[in-house]
Amino acid sequence: MGNIMTLKKKQVVQGIVDGYLDIDLNDRFIMNPAATYLPLAPDNGIDGISAGDVLIVDRSIRPKPGCVILTEMDGEYCLRRLIKQGETMALVDDKGYVPLRLVTEDDYYHGTVTHNIHVQS
């Protein structure tokens, strides 16, 4: 993932002075609007994502090894990293709390996480 929006100091200061930042978030973060949705993160543990953060998830992006995906396993939504092990694909979390799991037809893929909006509490 690693997609963090970076603004130049001048843009931020000017935006504060004007009362807004002139950034179209759809153009910046959503490549395929028809296949993109914004769920809340169901759990912690991957790329600094915390439960309750807003995710930008694109169903049209075919997941590749290293991608963070939103999936359903054993009836629960969860975030996992897709990795390649030999000729098979597996799902893991970054902290090693969940044992390696081979991708099966029973796992339902809900999309590739393209961005994370961390919600400050």
C-alpha cells in the first residue's frame, strides 16, 4: 500500500488561509468509481491500519503478492496481505497473529485496499 498524500507546505498554508484545500479527492484516490467503496477497517495489524479507519477499496484491481486485501474468512471480514508461497497464494497478517492460510475457493475477496484514511480520536 504505502500511498500517503503529501502536500507542500505552501499548499497547506494557502488552503488554511482560503478556508479549503483545492484537492479533488475522487481524482486523487479513486481510479474506478464504479468498483470503489469506502468501508471501515474491521481490524488492526496491516500497514498501520487501525480498526475503524476508512479504507479505499477497489474491486477492479486484481490482487498481486504484497497487496493488502479485504476478504471474508470463516464468515468474518478481515484485512490480509496476499503472499506467494511457491506456486500457491496465501493470506497473512503483518504481525504474525494469524497463521498462514492458503487461499481457497471458500475465501471471498472484497477488493484491494488502495488507501487508508486514519481517523484521529
